[in-house]
Amino acid sequence: MIEMLNKFNLELACIIVEYGSGSKVLHFAKSHGCSGGTVVYGKGSVNGSILCFLGLSEVRKEIIFIIADRHKIRYFLDAASSEFKFDKQNHGIAFTTSIENVLGTKYITCEDEENEDRKEKIMYHVITSIVDKGKGEDVISSASRAGSKGGTIINARGSGVHETSKVFSMEIEPEKEIVLILSEADLTDKIVAAIREDLEIDKPGNGVIYVKNVNATYGLFK
């Protein structure tokens, strides 16, 4: 029987830092009560000017994903923001989103409680687009014309060149890119509409877009 954790105060932290810093951030997270995380490689937009909002100028990036109790996440990120100087441009950013359920781990535990952030006004969204390899820059270009200040592209790889899996009825294989864009809430609909139209997302196989609320942000520069 699969045991599922259904908790309102679990959060996913996404930390985007310069290439080579991912292991340091992950070690720091473990020293502050988080059980672990995943580091993946990505890149920022080639046009550095649209990365100013994210405080990033280097092209090569490492993205760290960590799931933990909300209080552990905030304790870690508050300390990490100071340790890695997220308050200075080009040192990285971090944001958190809510997680409803976790499967496959016994190391993440927390008590049921109402998420305080749900009472607060949402200021930012994270827009995630999954598109064919080579289309990530097109997503960022479309988003920037609609008011976005930048994004991060992650290469998505399957288990093998000839193997595919399906997510939202779309094949995910080594030739895909995942684009993360942090958007001010009042610009989200416009940005999503621009990506949807320019990349013809409504046509089968052209891509997937989904939007999540952001609970907290660190290191953002307008």
C-alpha cells in the first residue's frame, strides 16, 4: 500500500545559482534541517538584459529543488540568502511553492496545519513550460515581449534515446526543454497568452504550460 503525505505546510524550494554552486547550497540545506534535494543544470537567456529581474547574468546555471516542512524551508532560505548573498545581483535567486502530497520518501514529515501564505495576496507566479529542444529561447522571447524580465531553461532527459514517457498526454524524451519564468502576478495571464499563441501550445505535441503560486521569494531585483 502506498503511503501518501497530505500536508498543507510542505513547500518546494527552487534555488537558481551560478554553475558550480549547487553542491554548496545542497550541503548548506542539509546542515539546516533539510533531508536532501536534487541539482539539475540549466541556462539563463542569452540576452543578459532580460535576466536583470532575476539577478542573473551568467548563462550556465544550477537549479536545486528541495522539499521540506515549510518552517525548515524558510529557516534554510533565510540563512542561505545571507550566506550566498542573494541580496546582491548575480548571486542567485530562490522561491517557494506549496506541495500538497509527497510519495516515495519517509524523511519528509510534518504536522497538518493551515498554510499561512494562503491567506496572503499572491505577488508572483512561476510559469513552467515544457517544449521541444531549441524552443526554450522562443518561450523566453515571447514572455519578454509580454513583460517578463527573464527565465531559466532546463534540459529534460528521459531514461534513454529511444524511450519516452507521457506527461499530460505529451511525450517527454531527451529532446525537451523546461522553461521556468517568475512572473509578477498581474502579468501572468499576458505572458501565458503570448507563449500559448507564439508556440501554438494548443496543437498536440507542441508543449505544456502550467502556473503555480509563489509563496516567498529571495534575491529578486526589479
